[in-house]
Amino acid sequence: MCRASVSIPSNIAEGFERESEKEKVRFLIIAKGSLGELKTQLMIATEVAYISKEDSLPIIDECELIGKMLGGLIRTIKNCS
């Protein structure tokens, strides 16, 4: 979970340091994939009682919100280029 969660902002930052819009979008998509990975790991951790549902649900909700924001940013960059 730590690796996936660090990968999200790292890929966003790396994408915005790239020259082309296509590369920016590519790294945002990778970040979104890492977000999905984190969300899945949280669900599994909850299912196997590694963490409580009360602790995981707010984080999963935040993952969904961040995923929507990343999706919107990806669409915006694609539409502007």
C-alpha cells in the first residue's frame, strides 16, 4: 500500500515535468492505475481483517474522489491538445 500510495503523486509530478501533453496524460493514467491498486489493496486488507471497515472506508472514498479528479484532468488535457 505504501508503494502504491507514493506512486500516485510521483507519477503526477513526473508527468507534469514532461514536454508533451501526450506524456503528461500517460503519467496521469499510470497514477490513476496506482490509485486503483491502492484501493484494491485497501479492500483486500479490510476483507482479511487487517484493517477495520471504519478505517478503510474513508480512505476508499477519498481514492474514488481522487480518481474522478484525475479522470477530469486527463480529459481536460486531451481536449486542449
